[in-house]
Amino acid sequence: MMSVLEKKLIVSSTQIIEDTRPDMLVCKDIAKIYPTPKGDYTVLSDLQLTVKKGEFISVIGHSGCGKSTLLTMIAGLNDISKGSVYVDGDEVRGAGPDRAVVFQSPSLFPWMTALQNVMIGVKQVFPHATKKQKQDICKYYLDKVGLGNDFDKRASELSQGMQQRVGIARAFALKPKVLLLDEPFGMLDSLTRGELQDVLLEVWQKEQITAIMITHDVDESIFLADRVIMMTSGPFAKIGDELAIPFERPRNRVDILEHPDYYQYRGYLMDFLNH
């Protein structure tokens, strides 16, 4: 177990130049409370979170700590009991195309092609674009996630990993201000998981969309994020700690694993989760 001194050294070593980018996402004093026959159950309490424009953060914590609840509140899919969420200065009052979500299951229409599944959202977000312009947007992002030769395959014909690629393409095609990822690789085997992490990073690196990813995987959180947010256990869960990950981008998996600080960061996160 790490000593307090070792923790302080790690935290101080990860402090980087002050981020002067504007705030894209602000969660202010938010709480989620569910009424039960035995009284109110508070999942999240007094949670504060600010994410800069173009920042990629990951959120980790034990099952039941409210990670996915936080994500769905930001997405506007789950009512906020107390407090407020702001995206680019505007208060969230429901779901909207400025926030795109990628879930564990991509929830595609199985009888539709990959292109048609991505087109559904594009039609809503770009209603005045020509048919060709809409198709070009869909094909561009499908190509970016490695499905350039699979536009016309039905979702039912695609593997689980390929379906998740469609889900990622669909999210980026909306041109959202915030990309929300709820354990998008949690149901995949380790090889496919690694491949899609690389795909996600490659597309995100180009688009520079503010991204928030929920994950149980410590290694995934370090590899992908600029900052790892650690949630306390529920009930009354909140942010317990955070760790800056200053590895340069673009990132290479082998280089990250061989970096002298990698296992210090990993140990810090594991120590938080274990204690």
C-alpha cells in the first residue's frame, strides 16, 4: 500500500500547466435521489465537476457508486434531483444533439445497414443538408472507425465489435459538443477492446470533442484520459479524488506501458479503489 508521501509525490508530479481552455461541461452541486418505501435513497450528493473544452476524462469507481447515473444525468436521460448541469454555458434540461452517448450495447436497428443506422441521427441534426452531404458525413465516420467496406451490411450481419464501431461512428457523426461513453467496450473481448480503444483515440484526436468515459478498467482510464476522476462508494457518492495523466498525445499503447510513471499512476488508482 502506498504511503501518504508517495501519493503526494504522484499527485504533484502530474500537475501540469494550468488549462486555459474554456469550460465545456460544469456539474454544480448535483444530486440524484430516488424515493423508496423506506425513505429517500441518495445515490449522488453535492457532486462538483468541471471539464474543459477538448478534454478527455475517465470516471472510475466501484459498482453502484453512481458513475452511469452521473452520465445519464449529463445526457439529459435522467432527471437531476438537485443542482444543475451546464454544457457550453447552457443548462441541461433534457436530451439533445449537443451530447452524444455510446453505451455498452450500441442498440442498432438490426434490419438496417450500418449507413442507415448512422443516418438516423444525421438526418435529425442536419435537416437542411442535401442527401449526398448527409451520406458523406455517415460514410466519413464509418470509414474512420474501420467500416469503409461495410456501409451496406445489415447490423445483424456485423460482429459485436463492428456494431460498436457503428455506435462510435454514429456518435461522432452528430458533431456533439460532449461525447459520453458508458463502458462502451465492457462487453468485448480484450483484443477487440484494445482495437476499439485505438479507434476511439484516433477519431477523438482529430475531432477534439470533449469526452467523458465511464469505465471499471484502470488501464483503460490511464491510456485514454487526460484526467481520471475517482468516485467514492455510494450512497451519497461524490468525487473523492482525481489524477492528471500528462502523457503526450497521440498515444501509443506500448510507449505508455513502458513509461516509467505508468505503474505509479496505476498503483495510485488501485490504492484508491482498494481503500
